[in-house]
Amino acid sequence: MALPLPAENQPYVTVSALESGRIFHDNAMFIDNPPPGSSSYEWVPSLSFLLQHSLSKNKFLFDMGIWKDFKQSPPALLATIPPTFKVEIPQDVIESLAKGCLSPLDIDTVCLSHVHFDHTGYSAPFTNSQFVLGGQTMELFDTVGFWPSIPDSPFRDDLVPLKRTRFLEEDARWESVGPFPRAHDFYGDGSLYIIDAPGHILGHINILARTSADGGWIYLAGDTAHHWNLVTGESRIACNHSTGKAFFHHDKEMAEETIKRVQKVRENPRVRILLAHDTPWYAENKGGDAVGPLKRFEIDLFPFHHIDNMAKHGIDSLPDRLLSTILLQCLPIYTSPRGCAGPTWKNLRRQERDCLRLVSRRWNFLVTSTPQFWSLIDVELYHKYGSLRLKPSCFGIIALWLYRSANLPLDIILFIEDEGCNHLAMYQAMAEVLDLLWTSVHRWRTLKLNLSETSGLFWSVRSLAKARLLEAVHFSNSIPGCLIEPTIRGFGDLSALRAFSIDGLQVTASRAMIAHMPLHQLTRLDVLLHERSLADGLHVFRECVAVTWIRIDSLGDPGSVDVRKLGGLVKLPQLRVLELAGMRCHATRQLSGRSLYSDGFISHPGHSLRVFRASELLLNQLESFFDNPHLVQIPVVEVKLLSADANSPDQAREVLEECGVGKKMNGRHLAIRVTLIMSLPPPSADQPFCKVSALESGHLHCIDSLFIDNPSSPDDLKRFPTLSFLLQHSSSTKKLVFDLGLRKDWHNAPPALLSSIPPTFKLEVDQDVVESLAKGGVGALFPKSRFVVGGETRRIIDLVKVKEGGLWPPNEESVYSADSIPLDRTTFLGDDIPWESIGPFPKAYDFYGDGSVYIVDAPGHLSGHVNLLARTSNDGAWIYLAGDTAHHWNLIKGISAVACRHDGQAISHEDREVAEESIRRVGGGGEGGEG
């Protein structure tokens, strides 16, 4: 029988197959003539399907596969599974959606073919979805009930959200479509029909959907047939010989009638049929382009009817998340260096290369259409000619990514490496990119140049003349000496420049800076010295008459830098802070206290000398430094000790005492502040690390006076973000979320908690952590997550349970709800944890056991308060997530103290003294940025 013809501008759906578990079963239970012996057993997939409407973009999910926590199913269900069956869920439907940058929150409709365990999945995360089931399913629920209220029921009480579930009853406007007497036009436009498919179980339904505007169809048969031989007619439904009843169909005759209707529609050459356990199709397409979200059966990679018709359909028809997925697939392929283990151009299939070429031609649209994604992408461009050519289209993609992510302040890092081939062509392309950057991005404030040794560099730096608003410029040591001067000459108007740093100062740079840089404007200067000759250029900075902060860092061996050349710098009229990092004993002798005093540096109030990364030799020299009687007039001298030999604060203090520094300080009562910077563990070979993303999870409106003792405007309400953080492990698929922020329905929190919120507080949750994760393609909620909290939290919960009448509800006095954390999946970090000392933190727990993430005990704010210390690269970079150790940056900087009541008790901390010690451990690290 013919199917309905397409109308003018006929809507249709795009279809994606989603892996959602697999089952090992015996075909003898499904067909009457299975292969003999063990060959009758096989693994079959449990497939779900995502259907997206071509006009409304409504997302329709057909079946949800197997629940990831299948073993937690009702006992009555587990007892019905034959002992020869095995169930595995390497990837459930939520994980499959996440691979396509979708989350359960993106799904508008969930339709279940029926309510067997391998089709129902887990419904809780689909909080925005309407559920659709066959009408007779309600009869099943009324008859059997739900577990655990009914112990013998195979259905969980959260199987589907009944308040959001539509059961297709007799009044569902059924019509006859093709060979099917009962079909429901779900959208009312002929694009998707729900088919009544009786026989397998009460309420069993199938899907008939258009896949193109010109007459293409797909039929999703669910469990109408468990084996393709039933559809082809080669086999019949298997029955129990003793009873004559089918093993897996409740009405054999009706099931056979439904199969005949499927056979009838199969005669139409424009109809493709797929079973829920379609082993032949899955074996052919597994790991390929047809399995996975955002991919269709008729094409190889992306959801267009045919790849050759991409120009006709247009990239414009793709959703934002797919656009970002395409671009993320393009960048690694275009930018992988030779020898990289990642994908390269040569090992791609022809169809993939065709898609990527088409995408790269549309880079302008791709990037400008999806700006919300590009601020999350880190791009480092390595270029090696030979096996891989980097085309101008790739430069364009990167350029416009930078353009769309230009938020203040923005660091632009250009890192190019080549092998000396075809310089001219490469740097002409780079010049075009920089032309685009500097003409389009008028908001940039910071530039970092890390450009490798090549004579063609001037092609890229010529565009720097268009930079008008630069406030900070950093040159790396990789810029060759012969190009320092033309690079500096390339700058145009630098009237906004206030900070300058150079890694590897050379005399040629000094000459160029005198002629072309407004040194008199600089307020901050950072210079990294490598060789003895490099310090010869320091004299240029005597022109920095407005500079207030100078940092000189030496990486050379002892005596490699003639620090006497710094003498003129301490005479600068506005200089208040002179930092010397990595200086050895030779440098210290040359910068004696007497010379500093005679040069006038220490004679002005507020001047500070800071010595970083001090060796023992340097500290021995500081003893004589402190002997100088003129040093009594120094307001503050900071000695920041970073000692690889000191594994604890006590050991670091012993080093200072042995060098005599502490004796001189205590004996002379000098105003000298010693800060101990404890070294963090060095990275190992192939050191794992984490990529960290900040997640919005609500806002607080409150006043500063609740947190600090000297607020600038004590009565003004300020809006503070509540941030959560996602840490993705570099060597595995593990994801760690630090803090969950405010709950979306915070109004439904325990009454005792709501009444404890000060009237000056206001809470708002425009976007909670679940929604933030969904925007990044990570599905939530957290039914499978392991929770980790500080050990003292267990004491709080036990105290509430035992002494205060339990949690809320029913205890109206408790501020803790029973669902605050899932206690059966929660680890409390108590004394049995292998704590160790890391840097300034006496108690740190190596969470993954590979040095990538440490959970740090941070007492004082609340019992059980913990922070995170995590590596962010394999070369020694870290991030410290301080939680509520400090509610205001002034506490970390030491500008303010913790706000207290009149009785001396801290307002926002449980133990003020302990909290202040935790703050000192965070703030004593020196140069951490306000992230």
C-alpha cells in the first residue's frame, strides 16, 4: 500500500542512531530455526533513535535503551532474565547524546516503544521532556503497580514521570497509513507517525517517519521483530514447545500480524526498516558514521540527505552545537603536527575529507554563528610542512575564533613552529590573519608573542601597527635577535601601553625600545635574563620614569648576570617594588644593603625589596645584608623562599634559622617579612593534568561587610557569582565537578535554612550547574556520580540525625535536607585517607593517585570544608579552587581581615583563627592571579 505523498515544503525529520547498551542472548528464544549449537548465541545492540524535526528543530527520542545502573533494577525484573542472557552498558543513551553535544535537557519528547527494561533507560534527567507511551501501558501499570511499593513489580516507581506522560488512548486521532490501520500523526504535518504495533506487549508502538521532503521514509520497528529473519519470512516466532506460547510475545497471532504489516511496508523501495536490536545493520555500521548522534544513515558524516547536496541544504541549517562539533573535528585534523598520534589528513576517509573541505570553506559562518563555544577552546597552532600542509582556511578559522572570543582582557598567543619550508607562503597567510585580527578586534588589551626562529617572521609582525589599545605586551625568548628590532618597529600607537615583559633581553631589543616604545609610560616591567650578555641591555629601562614595579628574573648559573647593572634602576623616582627572582649569591653581594641605601631606593617610605626562589647561598648573603645599620629604615623587605629541599613549613623555617636570617630579624626587630613559598610536586614524565571549566550556578546579592572588615561601601549590595568547576582528566574520560552551586528550586530548601539567610542576602539562579553542564554537552543529573566531601561533614550529619531529630523532612528544625547528598554513594574524607603534605598544605589527598588533583583540607569556614589543587598542564602549571576559604579577594591579598561580630566571632566562618591560617596558606603563594 502506498504511503502519503509529500506536500509542498513537506517537513521531515533527521534520524540519528544512539548506542544504549547491548544484550547477549540465544536466538532460539526468538526464531524457530536458529543456527545449531553455540552459534545461536550472539550480542545484539539495544538502539535508541533521535529524530529532529526539520522546521521546528523539535527533538524526539525513541526509546532510551538500558539503564546504566541496571543491576539496581527491581528484584522481580532481575529474576525474569534468563541465566543465558548477559547485559552490558558501555555507553547509555545519555552518554551517546553527550557525544553529540546534547543533554537530556535538550530533548522535547521521549517516546517509549514499550516498557521492557532494554527500552526504558533512566528518565530522571529528562526533566524538560514530554513522555509518550502506548495507551495500554497504563493498564500494565494499574495491574502490576510500581516497585518498591509493590515488591513483586518489575517497574521502578521512577520509570516515567506520570505527570508529564501522555498515553495514546482511543481518542488519539488514529488514522490508516499504508498497511497500518492505526497511525497517529504526532506533529500534524505528516512528518512522523506513531504506529500501534500490538502483539509483543501491551502498549507496544513503532515509528514511521519521513527522512526527506521528496518521499524518503524510515520505519523504527522496536521489538516487533527481534531478528531480521522474521521480517524476511525466513523464520517464524519461537515458541515454548510445552505451552505453545511465544517466549517473548504476549499474543503470538497479533505479533505475526504486525510483522506482516512491516513486511508489506518493506516492499516500498523508499522505506528503510530498522529494528531495536538490528544486529546486521549495527555490525555493518558500528564505529562508523551511521551510529552516533548528529549522523544520518544515508550519508557518511553529517546530517544532510546526501553529502553531494551539502551546498543545497547549507551549513546554515545545522544547530549551533553541531557547528561547534564540526569545527572541533576540523581543528585537530588541520593542525596536527607530523608525528602526532592524533588524526591526520592522510588517514581520513574520502567522505570525511570532503566534508571537512566544505566546512573549512565556510569558516566565516561557522565561527561567527556560534561565539558561545569559542571561549572554551584552547588553540595552539603547530605547523610542520611535509606530510601535512596547513591551508589558509585553517588560519581563518583560528583568526575568527579569536575574534569571537575577544572579551576584556584577552591574551592573544601566537605560537608558530616550522621546519623552514615555504616561509613566504606561510607568513603571507599569517599576515592576512593578523591583518584581520588587528583591524577587527578593537577591544584587545594584551598581546603575547611566541614566534620561532625564522627569517620570514616580518610577514606576520607587519600588522602590529594596527594595535591601538594594547596595555600589556609580552615577548618570548624564541624571537630571534635579528627580528627583535623590526618586530618592535612594527608596533604603531602604544599610548595605552603600561606593562611590558620580555623573555630573553638583548642589546638589539634595547636600542629598538628606546626608539619605538613609550618607556616613560610603563608602570610594570618584567625581564627574564638567560645569559651574561643579556643584562647589558638593562640600561634602557632607566627611561622608565613612571615604573612602580620591576621584576628581574635570572635563569643563569651563579654569577652569570652582572647585577651591578641594576644599580641605576633603583634610582627610578616612582619605583616602589623591586623583585629579584632566581638571584644567586653573586647577585646578592652586588646588591648589598649599603648600595641600595646609597642609591636611594630604601630611603623612601613604602619601598619593598622582594627576593624570590632564594637558594641557601643567597640566604647566607642576606645575613650580611641585614647587618647593614641603614636597613633599620627599610619599611618592608620580603624574602619569599621557594625551596625544593623543604618539604614542609617547619623544614623551611629551619633553613632560614640555619642561615641566620631569623636571628637577625628577631634580634634587631627589623620590619622584615619572610614568606615561605613551598614548592609543589614537579611534574613526572607524561604527567596527567586537568582541563578546568568554570560553570555558572547562581548569584548572591549581599554586602561586603559580611566578609571583610574594611569594605569600601559597606551598605551597597553587590552581585557575586556562585561558581562550580568541571575538571576533565587529560588521560581518561573522568570528569570531576567541584561544587554544585545553588539549587534551581532553592525556594523549596528546608524552612530552617531559608529562615537563616540574612535579610541582606538575595539569591537568584538564572542558570544552575545542570544547565551549565548541558551547554557544554555534558549530561546531568547525577544518578551515577560518586560524591566526595570533607570528613567532618559526616560528623555534622550524624549530629543532626542523632541529637537534633533527623534531617528535613520531617525535622522542621534541620537546615539539611535528606537529599542534600546521596549518602550511599558518598565518600567522607576522614583520618583513614592517605593524607600527605603538599606545598603549604599539611593535609592533601591525591584523588586520582597520579598527582593531577589534590583535595586539600581547608578548615575554618565550616566543618568538612575542602579545596582543590589541580594541575592544568604537564609542565608545572596549577590552579587552586579555594571554595569559601575567602569570600573576598582582599582576604587573599592581605588588604582586609575576616569580618567579625562585636563578640569577636567571624560572621561567615566557623573558626576565625583556623580560617585565617587557611587563608594564609592560600595567599602566601606569591603571584597567583585573580581567576
